[in-house]
Amino acid sequence: MDHSEILAQVRRRNPNEPEFIQAAEEVIASVLPVLAKNPEFAKLKLLERMLEPERLISFRVTWMDDAGNVQVNRGYRVQMNSAIGPYKGGLRFHPSVTPSILKFLAFEQIFKNALTGIPMGGGKGGADFDPKGKSDNEVMRFCHAFMGELARHINHRLDVPAGDIGVGGREIGFLFGAYKKIKNEFTGVLTGKGLGWGGSLIRTEATGYGLIYFAENMLQEKKDSIKGKVCLVSGSGNVAQYAIEKIIQLGGKAVTASDSSGFIYDEAGFNTEKLAFLEDLKNNRRGRIKEYADKYKCSYKDLDPKADQNPLWNIKADCAFPCATQNEVNGKDAGNLVKNGVKLLGEGANMPTTIEGINILLDNGVNYAPGKASNAGGVATSGLEMTQNYMGTSWTREEVDSRLISIMKNIHDVSLAAAKEYGKPGNYMIGANIAGFLKVARAMQAQGVI
Ligand code: NDP
Ligand code: 2IT
């Protein structure tokens, strides 16, 4: 099957799944030269197999809200590929969750996890539950009901979920408690656990830190550094917060942050005190980002979800780090970034840039890092948490951080090397797709027609 036939089949098999088709399209185009060079991969239909989930579980989640009303949600786990290790990937709780969203995320996760060098397969899950405005008790009851079903399908050697949008330390705690009670055993079945009960130091920080380590590697490749660079960041959740922290630590200036209501532009830049305010606002008080602008007297704009561009990406800067959600940088936004002098875009979120956006960035010489490489620090540190759980030990902050730094450097180097080998020097997207694909393809080839 050639490129267009594989893509046509993906479209046929997955109607009404635009996000999954988008993620598939990017990888299919990148790995064509690998298939041409290795006809046995094509004959074994390895790419076609990777595009089909090994298993997709969908289940009802019934729970009772504080007012005594019965609520019904839909939960999922996509077990995408287990060629190189147990399924691994986060859980997303957001009203926009659909099979398309989770399949795109699980598909990306296959290659991302392969790039980390830790043996982990690809998976993702979640529910169309909206944690916004829910009490802690409602979130707890939902998590317990969700795990009531998910527990049948996972264990620490089979499938190890973690957090993603809407699933942080609070939710992992409730999910873990339910799993432990149902299975009557204490294992590392989830990552992102609390430090006193099997969690790893640095896991909370890892995605944001890893993103900025990766960007620093890209800049060092060009004899430059993030020091003094003005950075646009979107989002204000887990990934954005620790990306901002690392930008500050390395001497850069982060000037924006956002939530689903709007964004702030603080020309003076974040400092440690302002970041602590943002973290308290978002993690403890669960408030809206506008409060930051009121407190620090900076500019705030509402986001118009129907607008054809996002004004956050239309600000003069050197670097951009989308850390909120998929497709938050479209073609128009990419054009605005180029016009405003942005020279590097590192994806903290999964697939935040549309295919049109990516093409505009690459055509204009923007140094572009795809999420499956640049945000891999989170799942890599989840892998380190699993290792510590298996060993029954816990490493120091310095130990985990130094491993994270070397994993990000390795992903950077491996992606760059693959891009060069396939005649696309400097193209991290093609390099990451090829390097991740090759690792999984060789494992599948060795394991036969499964
Ligand atoms: P959080 O839930 O902690 O934060 C998400 C942030 O993005 C919030 O500021 C949220 O705003 C905003 N956001 C979410 N959905 C939308 C939307 N549809 N439109 C506008 N803003 C939105 O999630 P994370 O920080 O963990 O995840 C952010 C991104 O990073 C996701 O793409 C995730 O897949 C990816 N990622 C996460 C990893 C992790 O370890 N957590 C690892 C690798 C990637 P609001 O508060 O209003 O909801
Ligand atoms: O997208 C991701 O890589 C994550 N949400 C983290 C997954 C994990 O298992 O730590």
C-alpha cells in the first residue's frame, strides 16, 4: 500500500475522527522513506498495524453529585501498542474527550515512549467528565467510579496510566486508592503518585522542565541559549507552570500564560513570586487567570473560541511554548509568530500545532520541536517512577533530574541524527517520527504477525 492508500484507509476506518487522522497523516508522511528503504516493514504492514489500537475499551461511569443527582459519564482506555513494553500514557478528564482525541494521544504516545529509551508501549484514556466547578467530594466519587471499571483492564505489568488534562495529583490519589482497595494490593499501577506513597521526585515538574531542557538543547546546537529570550507560553496547568519555572531558572523571560477563558500578557515577565501566585490560583483555589492580571496590573484578554486566530501568538517574542491543548496554533497563528520574530517553537502540549501551522513554521525556518519529542520528559519520568517502584526504592531529586536531563538530550540527538540520515537535517518532526517508528517496527517485526 502506498502513502495515499494507507491514509485513505485510516480515513475510511475512522470516520468523524479528525484529530486521530491528523496525527496519523503527519507520521505516515514522515515514515514513507523508511518504508521505501525497508520493504519488509511495508510487507508486514507494520505501519497499518500501529494505526489500529490493540484494544479500545469504553465504559459507563455512574456516580452521584453533591445534590444527590445521578450522573452518567463515558470512560475509555485505548491500549494502542505494546510491542516494546506495557501500555503507558495519561488519563484526560475533559468534556471534549472522544475516541478521536484519545486515539490521537495514544498514537503519539507510541513514538514518544519509544524515544525515551525506557521500555513502555503506548496508551491513553480518560472520560468526558468536566472537573471544573465540581467539589473535591464529587471528583473523588467520580474517580472511584471510573476506577471501579478501569481496574479490570490494567495492572503494573500491563498498563500504567498517569495524569493529563484535568488529572493531577488529587485525581491520581483518588484513582490509586480505589485500585488498591479493589485489587487488594499495593503496586505502581499509576504514576504521578504522591511522594509519600510511591511517587517520584521531579515527576510533577518533569514535562515542563523537560520541554525547556529540550529547547535549550536545540538552541545550544546553534551556539545559542534561552538566557535573555522572551518566551510566549500558553496554558497555566502542570506543563505550563513548570515550563515557566525552568525558563526563569535559565534566565529567560516568560511573558504570557492562559486558561480556557483568556490569557495574560505580563511584559515584565514572570518571577518566582508571580509564578507562586499563579500556582496557588490554579492548583489550590482553581480560579481563573484573569485574577493574575488584576493582581499584577498587566493586560488580560478573553479568548474567543470562534476567532480564526489567537492573539496570544501575536506578540513580539523569541520563543513560543504552547502548553494547553491540541490545535491551539493554526496557520494564521504560525504566520503571526513568524512575523513577530519567533525563531523557536517547542510543543509542551500534544499536537498543539495544526499541519498547516507546522508547514508555515518549517517553511520560514522556525526551529520546531514536535510534542512527541519535546514533551516526553513527563512520561520518561513516569518510567523512572515505575523503575523505582519495581526496585522498592526512591531516588533523590538530583538523581531523577540528572536522568531527565540526559534523556531529553538523548531524544534531541537521536531525532536530529535520524533527520540527517533521511536527508532532512534539522527537521525534528521527521527525525522524531522516524526514530520512534524504527524502534517499535523492529520489535513488532521480531515478534511476528501479531
Ligand atoms: P492541566 O489540566 O494541568 O492544564 C491544562 C491547561 O490548558 C489549563 O490551563 C487549561 O485551562 C488549558 N486548556 C485545556 N483545554 C483547553 C482548551 N480546550 N482550550 C483552551 N485552554 C485549554 O493539563 P497539563 O498541563 O497536564 O496538560 C497540558 C497539555 O500538555 C496537554 O496537551 C497534555 O496532553 C500535554 N502533556 C501533559 C503531560 C503531563 O505530564 N501532564 C505530559 C505531556 C504532555 P483551564 O484551566 O481553563 O481548563
Ligand atoms: O502525554 C503524556 O505524555 C502524558 N500525559 C504523560 C503520560 C505518563 O504516563 O506519564
